[in-house]
Amino acid sequence: MATIKQKTAIKKMVENGGNMGKAMKEAGYSDAMAKNPQKLTESAGFQELMNQAGLSDQELLSKHSELLNSAVINSVTFSTFKNPKKGKKYKALTDEEIKKIIENAPGCKLIRVLRTPTEAIAYYYSPDARSRKAALDMGYKLKGNYAPEKKEHSGKIEVQAKEDVSPEDHKKLMDIKNKFESELKKKLENQ
């Protein structure tokens, strides 16, 4: 059973555009808990609320599958008139020839051909590349199939004291800083 805090956190998350940590703090969770939102999102109460909202794993999988197979309707116009000025006669394409042209493109399917005296307009389904790309990207991220992003670091660390320190303390701090930079450079070189 979902708790009042869990319900409040989800409400706040929707209100703030998806920032779970901020929503958890506003709902009364501790800073430590808000820094680890997976403790909330993996709880049975949270999962129950997601299912009630229509966001069950099965429903998400179904919508994801729709995205992976999404299509859009397009049209293309074929000229059917003769050009007497150039002395050329154009043979109008048959519906079957238009179908072969359209369906030769990967994933395209002819819906119908509408004819006027001067043109044939072919309406067809084609893959929605933008939606499919987004769905693939989402799937790869969820499955963890992307390589971790590399973080660039110069190996330099800037140290500033908030108050005046003695020359001895300053030297100790600089020694610690230099040692840390040296170890960091070695780690970066070994990656």
C-alpha cells in the first residue's frame, strides 16, 4: 500500500517536471533519501502507484513497441500529362507501377492512388524514423547497452582556503593537493 509521503512525492514530481530528488524533499523525505531516489522508485508502494497511473511495465512495453513500429502517412505526386512543347509524350504510370516504386523503399506500403486529369497522388505509410530512433535510444539506455560516458579531467585541482592559514598549514595542504593530483593523473592515464 502506497504511503501518503509516496503519493505526495509523485504529485510534486509531476508538478516540478520530473525532478524526483526535489519532489522527495518537498514531500518530507530526508536529504539522504532524496539523494537516492531509487529507494523510493523501487518500493512496492511506488510501483503500485505507477501501475494505477497506467505506467505498469506491461503498459510501458506495449507503448514502446508501438514507437518501435510507428509510421507516418506521406504522399507523392506523379505527373500524368503529355508535354507537347518538348515533343515528348509521357506515359502515365499504372497503379501497379506506382505501388512497385513506393514499396521498393524499405518499410513503405501503398495506401491508395488518387487520380486527377493531370496527376496521380500516391498515399503511403513510411517508417517514422524520429519516433523509432527515440524508442531505440530509450531501449538501449534502459538495458544499459551504451558505454559509460567518458569524463575529461585535466588532473589539476584548485584549492582555496576560506580563512588565512599559517605557512606550515599551507605547505601541508599543497602537499596533499600535489599528491592527489599525481594519483589522479596516474588513474586517468591507466583508463
